[in-house]
Amino acid sequence: MESREQIVSQAQVIFREVLDNPSLVLTDELTAPKVEGWDSLNHVTLVMTLEEHFKVKFTTREVMGWRNVGEMLNCLEGKLNK
């Protein structure tokens, strides 16, 4: 079982790589409009990279329902700790 802290630190590495932003800090309240370069294409890349890294699959409904990074991480945490 992965802790929330472990999930966040791994996800942060992925976000920094995909968005080419080495100083990006993930917070639950973070949303795409607040991050330079986080466009729809990079969003798809983020989702695919997270799925690949954590060996999970998100449904379209799940992805469309995320309003911020916190909801994305909650969904990921739920899949990892089933």
C-alpha cells in the first residue's frame, strides 16, 4: 500500500517532467490554468504517464470529473490501495 505522501512525491516528478517545470509543487488545490504549459495535450500526457507509472487505468468519466490535482490524487490513491 502506498501512502499519500509517496504517491504525491512520485506524481510530482511526473508533473515536473511532463510540464517541463522543475520547481512545480503539487498541492490539492492546483488546477491546470494555474500552471504554465498545462494544456489539453499535456493533460493527456500526464494522465497516460501516471497510468503507466502506477500501473492503473482511469476511466474517461474519472478524468473528466477531476476539478483539481487533489481529486486526481484521491482517485489514484483509491486505485492503488484497493
